[in-house]
Amino acid sequence: MTIYDIAKKAGVSASTVSRVINDKPGVGEATKERIRRLLEEYNYSPNEAARGLVTQSSKIVGILIEDIRIAHHTESAYIIEQEMTKRGYTCITLSTGITPEKKAEYIKILEQRRVEGAILIGSMFGTLEVEKSIKEHLADIPIVLVNGSLDLPNVRGILVAEKQGVEECVDLLVKRGRRNLAFAVDSITPSNNSKILGFKNGLEKHGLRNGERFVFYAADDDTAPEHTIERGRQATEEIIMKCPEVNGIIYSIDLLAVGGLQVCHEKGIAVPGQIAVIGIDNTLYGKICTPKLTTLDNKLVEVCQNASRILLEALEGKDTPHGMKIFTDIIQRESS
């Protein structure tokens, strides 16, 4: 059933039906009601592609994430998609891979799909390659970068105060008598660099040893969850071997901590009796592991809802802040 079929049955022009569908003035109430009944009776659904040709509006928003297998990023995309759909937008979610060059290529793909706006999820999009690609391909549309920033007029950034949050994790462990601390990190990103700085600041604040020696890197090109757990195992093995006095470990993400808990269990190391463990992200993994994981909640839902709101307001031509900061909370469970 097309708009022309509806118009014929209603005895009006197609443009009159279009005005009713788009809630435009200029149609009498009786005619409007007759058309609405026919639209409902025949379950009419407007062709968005055809509408876009007329209005020059695609009503499409792009969402870029690094790896769709990472639950934290997938959940972020879901929250954003739900918010955008409520306002009549369709979302394209793309998984870019880890290299800056591939991320830059996906910016070009969004241009080819005629998106009206975009949300980039994760600090790893805050690179020179992505910045250059946005300038070349998406300079005229609003973009929101989740947990990052780019110095471009059309890019809004939402930063999570993870440096302060990790510093507060150090405070918590020190308060509980843990003064031999280590930090395990899975990749080098602006977000993780901020976490490392928070760890070092926390040690310095409490007069503890030089933090650089007690940061352990477990980087890998494969971001699949099972590989992340294995990297957490490897980092924990290294910490225990090189620094047997360590009695508290903070992991840059929950999945790394899950690997750490496995190692502690296998070696008979009591958690939190001998080693207290804290993760970051407040994911489902921390709720289902044993013991349940203490974690830094970086407010996923709040961040994604704000990203959606800011993008929608920008699409409507409203003034929006170019920067926003969201503060974290520590969710205390059994591992600390």
C-alpha cells in the first residue's frame, strides 16, 4: 500500500496524505481523520528512503565501537540506539577494530551512509587519524565522543573522571591496610593512561613507593573477551612472581580482574584475605565471578544517555556543551 493508494481511497491528493503523515497544517479535521483511519486500517508505513530524498534528511545516526564482542561497548551501543529510536532515528552500529587507521576508514564509511550525526564510543577514538578523517568527511555534522575529546568545532566530548576514581580506589585499599599495590592494564589508550595517572597519584598521596614499577602491562592485539581474561591471568602471574609482597591489585577493566581472580584461586591465594582486588567498568562479569568483584562504576547508562541527549539537541540546532564530565562511584563487593 503506497501513499498514492491511500490518497485514492481517501479521495484526496498524495500531498494531502503526506501532510497528515508529517503532521503539517492545512488539512481539515474531517479529512485528516479519514486519512488516519485508512493509514491505520492498511498498516501504512512510510518509505523512509523516499522521504529522505524529499527532505534531504536520512534520519540515520552512526555508532562506532572498537569491538562488538566487548560487552561494555555493546551495551553502550544498545542504550544509545534505544534513545535515538525514540526520536525517530535509525542507528548504524559498526565495529572498527583496534587500529587508528581502520577507525579513520570507518569515519569515511559513515559519510557514505549519509549519517546526520555520530557517536564514537571509547577514548581510543581520540586519535590524530580519527580527527583528520572527521575534518575530511564529517566536518558538517554533530559528533559526540564518549569518554574522550577532540578539538574540533563539531565534536562534543563526555569525559568520565576515571583518574579521580582510581585514586579513590587506592584510598579505599590503603584505608583497609593495603599499602603494597599494583595496577594491571590491558591496552594503551587515553582512558587507561588517565587510570594509571590516578593510581600513581594515589600512591604519592599516601607516601607510598614509586608507582611506575608497579604498573603491569598485558597488551594484545586481540580484544576478544577470552583473550582479555588470559591477559589478566598473565599480568597477575607476573605481579605475584616479581612482587610477592603485593596485597592489593587494581585492574583497568573487570575482565582482566576475572583472570586475576582465577589465578589467585588456583594458587590458593585468599581474596581479599591476602590480596584485595578491584576492577573497573561495573560489568556483569564482576557480579557473576567468585568472589564478587569490587569495581569502579564509570556510569555507563548515564554517560550514554547524556551522549544521546547532546547529539539530539545538536541535531535540533540547539546550543550544547562541548565538554561534560561524569563522576564515578566505587561498588564495594566481596573482593576487597
